Amino acid sequence: MDATATLITVWRNYLAGFARAGDRLAWTYEFYLADAETNTAPPLVATIGCFSYQLQAANLVRLHFQNADTSGYSPLHASRVEQRRSELSRLFAHVKRAVGLYAEVTGTSWLYNLASYRRLFPEPYVASGTVVQRLRSMPQWGQFVDHTGRIKAAPAQRFRAAVAAVSSITRLPDAFPLQPLAARAPIQCFYDHHGV
């Protein structure tokens, strides 16, 4: 079974249980906990501000981003760029102590479509981005939520219209306005870019 068919099966199973559930929030959480990826993902090594990382292998650092900015502005607002760069510099100083010089950095997110996010990373990393189709987690779904946790009406409306026009369930990933991009580059690019 290919990855798209597997994701479709997972979503069908989730939706079938959701329709029968008395407590849909509890059902969703139990379904999440039962997911093999949830239970086997490596733990986060460090979190600094909006960024964290985990080691997928001894020489593969996976970057993560979450809104931990308490300024009231979007974490990617122009006024927050220096704060994000500072966080990345401190994070990569930690990575350098923990991992050393011979590793690669990877990440997957719809955010790599945004200039306000790309400007935080070295050019070789940003340029490596390739589309991956995922129907799970924030690499895909976060584009519909603003920095305050509210649904973004316009992208959500475009998504609903695109889903309605999909001719086959296997084409569902194409309905997302911003496709998640997987990026990867040697760790030295990050050390150089962030002055570590």
C-alpha cells in the first residue's frame, strides 16, 4: 500500500470512530496516542523559544517550530526576526555541543513557503525544499490557524472549495493551499549562518 492509500485508510478509521464517539475530544486523543509514529518518535532534545530539535539518528537533526512568542505579534512578524534568529543561534550552539560537526539538519513544514520563515535559515537549506504529501500533523494543517489559534477564514474557505472539487480521494493532498516542503542541508550551513 502506498503512502497516500495508507493515510486515507488512517483518516477513514479516524472519521468512522469520530462519528460513533460520545466524547469526540477523548476519541481524538486516544486515536492520536494509538498512532505508531506518535509512540515511536524520538524525544525532543532541546527547546529554545519557538524552536526545538530531536535526533532522528546520531547524525540527523530534525527541526521543529511552534508559536512560543508571548509578544502578541505573530512569531514570524518582522519585529520578531531578531528574536527568532537569536533562538536559532542558541539552539544550534546546543546542537553543536551535543552533535558536533558531522550531521545534517532536516525539517518538514508548510511554513517553508513563507518568506518570513525562510529568511531565518541558510539558503542551501531553503533551496533544498521538496514537496511531500502528508495529511497528518502541523506540517500540513497549521496553515489554517493564525498565531492566536483562530481559524484563518480565507485559506480554510479555499481549502473547502478545493476539497469539494477533488475528483479522487488520492488527490486530496492537492487541495491544500500550501504544500509542506521537506528541507535538508549539512549542519555546517547552520553553524555558519547563525555564527555558531
